[in-house]
Amino acid sequence: MVDKYRWVGIGSSYLPSDLLAAFLVAQLEAIDHLLLPDLADRQAFLRHLGERGVQATFHYQPLHGTPAGLRYGRVASGGCDVTEDVADRLVRLPLFAAMNEAELDCVVETVVSYSRSR
């Protein structure tokens, strides 16, 4: 068990079908993604959400910095600056199949209240 999505060993690849990938790309192009300005702001944002009962996390780690990435991967010269920058600013908001309208409204209002407090 690990505390983040982190590549720890040789595993399998579960790529989506071309049709599913095309559907996902269209959805991603239609929305704004929640990225904070920097790591310190992400930490403050997560505290703000937690203090108001909204459980969110950052969770995703760049593959090249994980245990298996360091062991098996290769980073091109110049590093992966964009990947590392985005990983420091990304937030994973709660989303689940049984989420009801009131829970969704609570998450949205809490996110909006953070931006208003800045």
C-alpha cells in the first residue's frame, strides 16, 4: 500500500481504447483544470478545503521521480520541468459515483470561497 499514485515496480499497462481516449480528450478540452499558482498555494488550498470538511489531495507523482521511474526510466536532458511544476500545483477534488447534488454544491462553494478569500 502506498500513500500516492507512485510507480513502484514493473507492472502492466492498461491503456484505454482509441474510442474511450477520444471521448476523454473531448471532455478534457471542454473544461478548465484546477491548478494552483504554486506548491505553497496548493498546500493552503488543501488546508482551506480540509477545514471545511472537503477531503481533497494532490496524490499524483511524476513517474520519473517514483521508485520504479528512478530504477527503470530515463529522463531526457533538461529534465521534466513542466511535469514537476504541474505535479506541484495539481489538486484532486472529490468525485465519486454516489456523489449527490448537495455534496457537489459543497465542494464547488468551498473551492469558490477559497478564490474569494485571496
